Amino acid sequence: MSETTQDYHIIEKFREMILKRYEYADLKNRFELSDSITEEVVAEVKNYFLTTIYPPAQERKELEDAFRDLAAYVKQPRKIWNLFGDMARAIFKFGRHFMSALKAGMDSLDSFMGAKDFEAAMTEIANKNGMKPPMSDEDYEDAMYQLDRVKIENFIKDVKSLFGAMVNTTLLKKTLDILDHVTHTMESKPHIFPQKEVEGIKLGRSLLERGYNIFSKYDEATKQAIVDFIYKNEMWYIDSVYKKKENR
């Protein structure tokens, strides 16, 4: 029996397409890049995509599970105060930006998990059209073209939001400090917090920390230029797919 397309096939194809559209020489020809967007910067952005946002399928599943665990705490006030005691104590310990930092972590979760809707929709279209793995570039773009364009653009906004959170390194550092406190508290109460949840939150934190380690070394203008060129490149790709399909 012929193999059907699964989410992991879409993930692997997405990784392949990222490699293709983040070639520095092509980007230089495609856009007027800021002088701060060097070949090294582009390589780091591409690496962040491929090791953190879109790692190989098995690692991606582990990150998704980790972020679900993290979301269960970030989005439920009762669970938050089990970890911090109360709002006044949390603000005293982490400063007046506590809620902003917590929201930044929540926004990152939403951005990361938003990709699941995109993958599921692509998988459904691929199977409806009898596309078998491994997908060709043409099949991938055909499937994308059949998506509601609003959904694709929302997915790109999720990617932009995630990178936007990564480049706000002052707030991101505060988020990391909060997550350190969270894991320390959980580990001190093993009778309340299962080890699986602790490990999941640590893995989710590692995704944010990798972003901090990359983007904290750049100045503010460079960080904004990074977010801008990623968004521009992703929108360029969608426009090129639509033009190609509508002109054939």
C-alpha cells in the first residue's frame, strides 16, 4: 500500500525549503539588505530555524510536548501561583516586568505551536491530492497554494512574533530567570510536580535560551533588521508561489 503523507514529511520538506530560501547570495540579489545582515547573521538565523523552530521531526515532537507542558503553567494562574506564591512576591523577586516577561514566554509558546495548524492543513491537502512522500518542491508549493492565504500569512506572523520575542533580549533574559525559578521550585517538590513536566519545561526553556545566546550579541538596529528581513523573505516566498501557480 502506498505511504500517505504525514506531518513529519511536511516538517522535513519545510526544512529543505528553508535551506533553499536562506542562501545569503540569493538574499543579497533578492533584497537590499541592511549592512548589518551579513553572511554570518543569515547563517545563524538559518541555523536557529533548523535546530530550534524546525528541527528534525522527532526533536520537533519533543519540543512540542515540552511547550505543551510549559503552556499548562504559563496560561493557568492557579498553577503559576503554586510556583511563585502570589503576585506581590513574584514582582518583588523579578521586578515590575514580571507579567511582561511571562506574557513574552506565552507569546513564544503561541507562535511555536501555531505552526502545527499549518502542518496539519498541508498534510490534509497533500493526501487529498494523492501527493506521496517524498514531496517534490512542486507538490509542496501546490499544497501551499491550496491553503487559505490568510492562514499562510498568519503562520508567517507567528514566525515573525517568535523572532520578535527572541530579539527582545532584555525581556527574554527575565523570562529565562523566571523559568529557572520555576524548574527549581518544581524540582524541590517532586511529590507535586512529575519529573516529566520538569524536563519538558527545561526543554522549552532551552529553545528560548538558544535564541538569547544568538541575538543578545547584536545591537538593537541589527536585531530589528533580522526580524524585518525574515518577514520580508517569508512573504516574498508566498508571493512567488502564488505568482507561479497563477501564471502557469
